[in-house]
Amino acid sequence: MTQSAGDFRQEARAWLEANAPASLRGRRRGRFDGHWGGRKAAEPEADVRRWLDACLERGWTAPTWPAAYGGGGLTKDQGEVLEEELRRLALPPPVVGFGLTMIGPTLLDFGTEAQTREHLPAICRGEVRWCQGYSEPGAGSDLASLQTRAVRQGDHLLVNGQKVWTSHADASDWIFCLVRTNTAVKKQAGITFLLIDMASPGVSVRQIPLISGASPFCEVFFEDVRVPLENVVDRVDKGWTVAKALMQYERTMIGEAMGGVLSAVEGELVGLARRHLGQPEGQLSDPAVRDQIARNAMDSACFALTLTRLQQAAEAGQPPGSESSILKLCASELKQRRYELAVEIAGYDGLGWEGAGFDEGSLSLTREWLRSRANTIEGGTSEIQLNVIAKRVLGLPD
Ligand SMILES: Cc1cc2nc3c(=O)[nH]c(=O)nc-3n(C[C@H](O)[C@H](O)[C@H](O)COP(=O)(O)OP(=O)(O)OC[C@H]3O[C@@H](n4cnc5c(N)ncnc54)[C@H](O)[C@@H]3O)c2cc1C
């Protein structure tokens, strides 16, 4: 008999109470505020290591993955309960990264047994960090136009070309990559999905500096890189289907991660308005601010319900489909509106970049506001999500 959600919640609470280090409670700010791991990462502080090891033993660094690959074998519902309990204690996830959210689930759907056995346990242990090699200088929204070339030579593919906007490539160990293996067919039909060890001879990474001084972005260059044929996911020239499936996981992940941020919206905005309008209690006097906060809160509540509905559909055994574009579009647009409003309410304090004149909260607000501008670009722009929704969800003609 399967355990009820209530029983599982009690069990998870008791386990977290016994195993989560006190110093980590209250530390979590977002779903990606955890240990990214990988071979290039510094050894984490002792409590983070202890937390990771305890979760690993239970399979709870990847709670819903099969136990055979290092996961916890939980149902999607149980995974959600565990996530709620982590949030309740504001505990950072033990491991975070594109391994867990993107390539792992994709390998569970499309990988060979050898690929899943090689890569999934290492992701669960936080030993290998992954990055995403999709975009190229001439292929962003029109991803299928990508030109990085892979030519078969015996038992391997020889890869030449360039990727761009590859987040955290400099800190990553492996890259999942789209390459062109056929130029004689329709562009989507000549793409292969490849797993490439970034320590392979011929792979080089260059950071792209940003005006802020901090940048996750890199360019990745491939010069005669030999990649064994075993690293092809699914089949040569069939990578477009795998690529689209991964993007659905990516868009769901972005939508879900933002859902967590948005659920705190109303209280935070009201608190911000009280502080900046100098009204510690009672009704906020500015009707325009009241109206905008209420709209944002209602939209966030609608989003939370949509997210729950789509998560329930996933529980019924369906992987995320094109509906993931709805999540990605709504969450990123809503988050952007929320930060616009927050910065407007904060007035002068919402414009601080550095310096003693601004407190930490104000500086972080400015940075989060600017970061939210990128949310409607990464993982496919809003216009592209609208195109997907029009074609694949609503069935509208081209
Ligand atoms: C924070 C961040 C992290 C990223 N991380 C990664 C990563 O790790 N790996 C990776 O591979 N990529 C990454 N990217 C790149 C991202 O996927 C691309 O920036 C995105 O797909 C858009 O491509 P582009 O920048 O080439 O813009 P373009 O495709 O040139 O688009 C320019 C503008 O034209 C519009 N447009 C284009 N085509 C259409 C159309 N058919 N209909 C309507 N409007 C259209 C777009 O919406 C956009 O407004 C990241 C981007 C950001 C911002």
C-alpha cells in the first residue's frame, strides 16, 4: 500500500528535524540557493557537506529519481511535500544545478542504460556540474539553425564550432550540446544531442564580461573535439526531439522556481510599501499602489493554481509538454512586473548599485530587478513561448 501524503509529511518532518543542520535552517533564498557542486567547486563548508551526505544516503538529493540511479524513488506528490517541508524550514536544497533539473530527467526519458548509470549517480552526489550548449552566435530563438558541426569518424564524432551565452561553462565539467550532423536535410532533421566532457582536448571556454562586473556567461569553443558515439543521446540526427523535451523540463523548472519567489509577493510588497510610504499600519493611503499590489497578488495566486494543475497532470505520469511554455511565460512576465513595482515603490532606494547610502535590502532589490530582465530571454524569449503556445497548445495555424 502506498503511504498517504499526510504520513509522508510526518516522516519527512521528523527526518529533517533529526538531520538538517541548525546552521542551514533559514538560509534558503530560492530554489537554486544550494550547493552547485562539480569537480571545480571548492569543498563546501562542513554543515553543507553534512547535509548533502545525509540527503544522499536517503536518496533525497534527487528525491523523485529511481533509487537505482541514486535517487529517493519518491512519487511526484511526495517530492512536492518534501519540497514544501524544505521551504518551511528555509533549508537550501542539498544539491542544485542543470544536472538535476535538465539533463538528468532527459536521460531518464531518452538515455541508454549505460548513460543513466554513468551520469545520474554523479549528479545525485553533486560531483559533476553540467552546462547547456544550445545557443550559438547565429542561433538563439531560431535554435535549429545551429552550425556547430559534428562529423562521424569511426567510433566517434569530430566536433568543431562555437556556443554562446553558456551559463557557468567555466565552472562546469560536462556540457549537453546540440550539434549539426547532417546538412542535406531540413534543419531540424540534421541535429544530434551530445554529451561532452569539457576536459576533452579541444574544448575551451572564455568568459563574457558584463557591465555589472559579475557574469555567468561564457563562450565555448570546440576544435577537433573527439566525442565517442556512446555519448549520443537517442540517435544521430534525432536530437531535435531530445532538445525539445529538455527545453520543456527547463521551462517547467524556470516556472516552478519563480513560483516559489512569487508566493512571497504580496507580503513583501506590502511591507516594502509600508516602509517607503511611512505607513507602518492601516490601509495604504495611495490607491494606485494598493491597486497594483492587489493585481500582482491576484495574478500570483492564479499562477500558483495553474502550477498546481500542471503538477497534478505530471503526477498522472505525463512528462511536461508544450504547456511548460505557459509556466515559463507567465512566471517570468509576472516576476518582471513584480520587480518593476517594487523598484517603483522603493523610489530612490530602488536605484542603488553600491555605496554606503544604500542598505543591503535595497542593493539586492536593484540587482534582482535587473536580473529579472533576463528571465524573459533565457530558456526561450516570451515571443517564442507565445509562438509555442499558439501552435502547440492552442493548435492555431502558422
Ligand atoms: C540569463 C541567461 C542565461 C542563458 N543561459 C544559456 C545557457 O546556459 N545555454 C544556452 O545555450 N543559452 C543560454 N542563454 C541564451 C538564450 O537561450 C537566448 O538568449 C535566447 O534563446 C534568445 O536568443 P538570442 O539571444 O539569440 O536572441 P534572438 O533570437 O536574436 O532574438 C532577438 C529578439 O527577436 C525576437 N524574435 C526572434 N525570433 C522571433 C520569432 N520567430 N517571433 C517573434 N519574435 C522573435 C526575440 O523574442 C527577441 O526579442 C541564456 C540567456 C540568458 C539571458
